[in-house]
Amino acid sequence: MKWTILLLPIVLLFFVSCESDNIEDLFKETGCNTENIRFSSDVLPILNTHCMSCHNSLAQLGGVVLESYEEVLFWVNNERLLGSIKHLPGFSPMPQAGLKLDDCTIEKIEAWIQEGAPDN
Ligand code: HEC
């Protein structure tokens, strides 16, 4: 009995230290920061990384261009941007042919939209 009580924290520590090796888990522990999301420094870089290969003004797949604030706002206002990245029924799941964005990235975009999708 005494041994298990002594061992428990050690075993727990072992697991915690192992998990901390994983940067994504570390991030989960600190939570997802959705405060003060900016279009210029948060939203646009996400779109540049995950969407721009298909939604730049040359490719315009599906007639969707996400280069400027005004273009992004159009797809925010008709609710298709959030529906597609959240893989909601009735929307084309985005990024097409790619992995779904991680939860925190989606939460950031959603938080920005809930703030009124400002051009900041
Ligand atoms: C590999 C190419 C590709 C990538 C990457 C991609 N898309 Fe698309 N997207 C398409 C195509 C093709 C269509 C039109 C056909 C369709 O709706 O499935 C489309 C359609 C859309 C639509 C309209 C969906 C609807 O239901 O009306 C939105 C909004 C959109 N994309 C947003 C995004 C966002 C945001 C990202 C990044 C997170 C992204 N796309 C990444 C190819 C892509």
C-alpha cells in the first residue's frame, strides 16, 4: 500500500514529462489563445498557408479567392468559410484534399468572425 502511494506521483510524473516532449500537447496544456485575433497577423497567415494554393486570383478554384480582406469577408458573410473549415454538413470540406485544420486554428478564425470579422 505504501509503495503504491509513493509510486503514483512518480508514474504520473513520468507520463507528464513524456507528454511534454510533444509540442502539440504542450500547447493543449496552455490552451488555445483566441484573444485579440487580427486579420493581418492571424487569419491571413492561416489562409496563406492552408488555402492560398487553390484560392489565389490565378487558380480561383470554385470561384473562391481569399487574397484580400474584402474577398475573405464575402465568404465569411455568406457563412461558407466557417462551414467549410468546420466540415459542417452542406458545405464543401476545406482544405480540399487536405487535413482538417486543427481545433485551435479553427477557434481562432471563429473568434475573429464573432468579433465582427474586423479589418485589423
Ligand atoms: C487543393 C485545393 C484547395 C485548397 C487547399 C482549399 N480549397 Fe477551398 N475549394 C477548392 C475547390 C475545388 C472548391 C470548389 C469545389 C467545392 O466546393 O468542393 C473550393 C470551395 C471553397 C469554398 C466554397 C465552399 C462552399 O461550400 O460553397 C470555400 C469557402 C473555400 N473553398 C474555402 C477554403 C479555405 C478557407 C481553405 C483553407 C482552409 C481552402 N478552401 C483550401 C479547393 C481548395
